[in-house]
Amino acid sequence: MFNFFRNNTPKASLLQLDHLYMNAISKLSVNEKIAYCQRLIESSEYQLAQSCPKKDVPHLKSLIAAADEEIHKLQSR
């Protein structure tokens, strides 16, 4: 039952999670935004594969999900 509530919580957008994206990358072309999101996903996945602190895992997973969602939004334009 608790998973039901956890899964329905609104996810943070990339603009909320990544200040670089909010302040600089968001002003670039669509292709550059997509490239940045792809690099962000790759680097976050790499950090997860390494021995990163457990406290960083939720943030990295949120970044990956938000970047993936941003790519989908940008490609559907």
C-alpha cells in the first residue's frame, strides 16, 4: 500500500534538480539540450555503478529519470 503512495508522488523536473540546466543549458538549442541530458544520464549511471555513497543514490536516480523525461519532451516537439 505504501508503494502506491510513493509511486504517485510528483517527480521533480530536471529544471528543479540541476541548476546548470536551469541557468544555462535550457537556453541552448534542442539538440544541445538532448546531448546534455544524455551525458548527464551516462555520468549518473557511471557514478551509480561505482561505489558512490548510499545517500547519493536517490538523487542520482532522480537525475536520470528527470533527464530521460526531458529528452522525451524535447523529442516530441
